[in-house]
Amino acid sequence: MDNCDFAPSHVRGIAPYQPGKPIAELAREMDLLECDIVKLASNENPLGASPRALAAIENVLMEVARYPDGSGFMLKTALAQKHGVEMNQIVLGNGSNDVLELVARAFLTPQSSAVFSQYAFAVYPLAIQAIGARGIEAPARHFGHDPEALLAAIAADTRILFIANPNNPTGTLLEPDRLLALIERIPAHVLVVLDEAYTEYLPDALRSDSVGWLKRFPNLIVTRTFSKAYGLAGLRVGYALASPQVADMMNRVRQPFNVNAFAQAAAVAAMEDVAFLDECLAINRAGMAQLTAGFERLGLEYIPSHGNFVAVRLGDAATVNRSLLAQGVIVRPIANYGMPEHLRVSVGLEGENNVFLQALERALEELEK
């Protein structure tokens, strides 16, 4: 008998998460120069990280032989001040993915279930399956969360309900009043994980007072990340805000040094650089308008997005994607989300968006031949 046969069946059945194709990998495959490749696949910040964040990393370099602060004191202090919460309400993670898995590890068992929406972030079912719990997928409505379907999906053994808002990969949004109405109807024994990885991209009118809601709903967990608008994807740092009791349970299963010293320092500095964040959001708004105008010019359907990416319907998306790769453009196929006719495109700089749109037009012309 193979040693792997002793692994639990729910672990052996996991299909690992597939990240966006790295630039170096495509360069090897297509014999291209890395500098000629445009990557719009992983919802990364095209402006990179804040100069202040980069300077903070340099300041920590000489301490690389030391373990990071396992309590994350400075980062927690900054987050507590920013959000008006207590430090014992904060859980730090190696990216928000880590935080989502901490929720599953702390509160799910093989005898319980968790609910998520169709077309929602792929990490939810993976985190659930890794525990051996039962995942329940609620049907989506117009590629977005359907509150009634989510409520109907809650079973007697349900312990967690995941809501991505804005949602990845579709970019759809539950507006604040609809989201609040949904949370009010979720049973108190079900933890609501509100994944707000893209909340910084929302205008104030569409941004929920999710952190304020923590006082009303002890079963609410708000998760956020520094990977997107703050441009720290390579450092992997995210966090959750919750009641002290829930945060305590999550911290019991958290690895002692799960957020490295560079990530902690950079995250604190990134929060302080408001001007850089504003510039990133302005670039995203302009880039989104550029991409959607290009889709309309090409007669393509797309899902209106509230993030830093947009899903466009192409019919034979797999063939179009192969053509784009051959031209040195990386976007994200989302057939694994049940959307085989769509590709998800991250918003890049103006020049990168132009390269993509020109390559897309050539790919569509080839498809018609």
C-alpha cells in the first residue's frame, strides 16, 4: 500500500488551486523575452508597492536573521487605529487566503458544512474540503451572490457562510443595504465571513460599514488583504477583524510567525501612504474604462466589475487564451469557476491594456478564419 493511501479521502480528492501563469514560465514555453510579456492575470497592482513600503522593507533587511514579531504588535496597532477596533479583534495572516483557512480550521469539522456562492472565490471550497467538511454551493444570480439562494442553502449543520464582496472572479457586488439585510437574516450560530479583498476599489457610496457591523453581529468576520490595492502580493499579508472570542479561536490555530517581518513593516507603511493609494485607484478607474470601452468596440459582453479586473465573454475562451499566450499576454482562464466562455483580465497600465486589446483583436480575427 502506498503511503498516500493513508491520507484522508477528502485530502486525496483536492484539486490544488491553480495560480496565474508566471511571466518566467511563459517566457520559457514560448521562447519570449520576459520584458516583452504583459501579465494581466492575477489582479496585481500595476503600479507596484508604495515607495514608503519599499523603504520600510529596506529598513528591516539587517534584521533578517531575527524571527518576526509573532504578535504583529506594530501592524495590529496600525490596523486597530485605522478601523477603530481593539487589538484582540485582529487576526493576521499570510495573505487573506491564510486567514480564510484559519476560519475553516477553527470552526469546521467533518460533521459540519459551509456555504458559498456559485462563481465565488475558489479558495472557499478548497478550505472546506481540506477539513473534510461539506461544501454547499448556492446558485448565483447574474453571476453574483443571490441572498435568497444563500439563505436557502444554510443547513442544520452549517457553521460558516462565505461572501466575497466584491466577488472574484466576476466583480459583482452586493450593495450595502442588500448585504446588511442578508447578514441580519443569517442565523447567529453561522459565522459570516465577509471577504473584502477588493473593498479599496469601491467608491464611498458603495462601501459597506462592515467594520462597524462587528458591534452588532458577533458572528461576523471581515477579511482584507494588502495584496491588491496596496501592491504587496509578493509579501503575503492579510488580516481578519472579528469579535474577541472568534479572533481568539482563530489565533489558536494560527502559525506563530505566519506574517514575516518585511510584510509587517511594509503593510504599516503602505497604510500611511494615502496619496499613493489614491493614485492606484485613479489608475484602476481609468484602466477599467479603457478595457470596457475596448470590449464594447469589439462587440464583446463583459460583467460590470467593482474590482481591479473584469470578466469578458469570448465564446471559445480557451482558443483565444492560447492565442494571447502566443502573443506574450497572460490573462486568467476561469473555466474552473464554471465560466468556460470567459477570461478574467486584470486592469493594467494604459500601455499594458493597449497591448492586451490589440492582441485580443488579433485573436478574435484568427478565431473567425
